[in-house]
Amino acid sequence: MSWEVLHGFEHESLEAKFDWFAGLSILERLHILDEYYRLAVAMNPKLREGSDARPVAAAVRILELSQR
């Protein structure tokens, strides 16, 4: 992984970040994902315990915003 320090605001845009991420190899992307996971678990160890999510019912309810 090669690192470069850039100091312009144009390098902080979302598009610039997408371009940077797209330029990484799959292994580099997985390394970054692993680092974010480790950071999240270090900040909140309960993330390892799993989720209490339950499956949704067979039907899916579609909601629409009423027009005013």
C-alpha cells in the first residue's frame, strides 16, 4: 500500500475518496475493512455478542409519504 499526504481541500471531497478507494486492490480494501471492524469492536466490545434482530413477517409493508 503506498501512502501519499495531500493538503488541498479538493482531495477531501467524497468523489476524491471514492477514486482513492477504487484505486486500491481487493486485499488493500479488505485490510481497511478489517481495521474499521477492529476499531468498532475496540470502541464497543458488545458488537461481538451478535444481534437481537428478528426476521420480518412474510409480508412487506410499503409506506408512502402523503403529498401536502
